[in-house]
Amino acid sequence: GQQVMQIPQYQHVQEGEDFTTYCNSSTTLSNIQWYKQRPGGHPVFLIQLVKSGEVKKQKRLTFQFGEAKKNSSLHITATQTTDVGTYFCAGEPYGQNFVFGPGTRLSVLP
Amino acid sequence: EPEVTQTPSHQVTQMGQEVILRCVPISNHLYFYWYRQILGQKVEFLVSFYNNEISEKSEIFDDQFSVERPDGSNFTLKIRSTKLEDSAMYFCASISGGDEQYFGPGTRLTVT
């Protein structure tokens, strides 16, 4: 079946350092979404990428969708303690429902 | 800002019992979903619902599971005979037809 992988599983950074999580799908995607889940919370939608090679920015967050529409990345510049949480990608293959990646858990040390 | 609500926030049940988890999606949304998340693991798709019927379901969503939209606002997930491995957070989500899925706060199901 279709699989979505994410690396790293965990990332510990010092406040102010950058952070990147990578998402890879075994199949081509129609689009990919990114979510953030705070400890004890629910997934909160961050962004959707649809076009091949698309890059979107939200303040300190930069999202990329690969040319082949099978991989994506989320980069956070100058992390803050409020960035703590688990970041999930969710890929939507054509004609199918979303498959979530296992997530990258980010810890930010003050 | 409109939000998805779920009740109860925590449900404890004995193995073999039936449970019903309730969700109130955002009022003008058309697509509804149930997901589950076992503690510390990824979010797993269970079922999607559109136009009063199931549009897709995963392998997890076996005969023990069912969904209903009994009225214009509620969306329920029923587990007929719970098993220990059904213990998880269950999230409801809704979408208007655009891109953003709005997740509810979840129901923590504990099967003992």
C-alpha cells in the first residue's frame, strides 16, 4: 500500500537554530498537507502544496513540494520554543484519502 | 472562529462493550472524517463520509465500526465490541470542499 515516511523521527534543537523535516511518499501525490500537533493537542493544518516544485512561506516556515510530487520538506528558520510539537505531512494520492507520515517531534531548548 | 467539537473528551470502557463517539463538524462543511491516533504514533485514516454515505474506508475500519449522521449536525463513530487495541485518540475532521481539514480536539478511548 501507499506509504509516507518522514525523517528525522525526533529533532532536538537549541532555540534560534534552524529545523528541517523531510517527507517521502512511495507514490506520486496530487497534493500534500502539513500539520502541527502540540503535545496533548490535535493536528492543526499548516499548509497545502499542490504544484510540482511549489514553495510556500509562512513567516519563519518554508514548505517545498518536490518536482516529482513524491517528496516535501518543512524548514523552520530560527526556531522558538513555541515551535515545539510534532510535524506531520499528509499525502493525498490521486483518488485516495490522505496518508499521514509518522511525524517529526521537535524539541526546542531555550 | 468555527470549530469541530467532540464528545466525550475521554471514554473508558470495558472490552466487549459498545461505544459511540460523537462529533459536531463545522456547520457548512460537507466532508467528514474519522481518524485515530494510538499514543505516540501517527494519525491513521479510518473513514470518510460525504452526502450521507461512506465514500472511503481503510482496512482498520472493519465490521466492528460504523458511522452515522443521525441529524443535520452530529456525526458519530460506533465501535460495536471494543478490543484492547482500540484504545487510542479518535479525531473527527471536517472540510468544506477546499483544502484545510479542521480537526476536533479528539476523544481519548481507553479500553480495559
